[in-house]
Amino acid sequence: MGYAPRLALQVSGVNEVFWSVLNGVLLLLSRLRLLDRLGDQLVGGFVRGVYTYEKECHATIRTQCGA
């Protein structure tokens, strides 16, 4: 029975490392998801801006040409 406390400490240490690694992975995944959503918003806004700009330019050209 003399080895039981050491074994318990070793298991406890492994448990702490496991939870620490798990928390780090979950934090990383949440940050990546946030960055992905932010990137989607930025790209979507840029595409909408370009489309709206082109649409306005074509409307201006038609107006100037009398079409």
C-alpha cells in the first residue's frame, strides 16, 4: 500500500495535463471559428460592395449614354 499515494498523484497529474490540453484545444477551436465567421463577414461585405459599385457604375454609364 506504500505506492498508492504516488500512483494517485501520478494519475492526478495526468488528469490535470489532460484537462489543460483539452481546454487549450477548445479555446483554439473557438478562436478559429470566430476568425472564420469574421472572415466570412469581411469577404461577404467586400463582395457586396464590389457588386453594388459595379451596378452603380453601369447605371451611371447608361444614364450618360442616354440608353
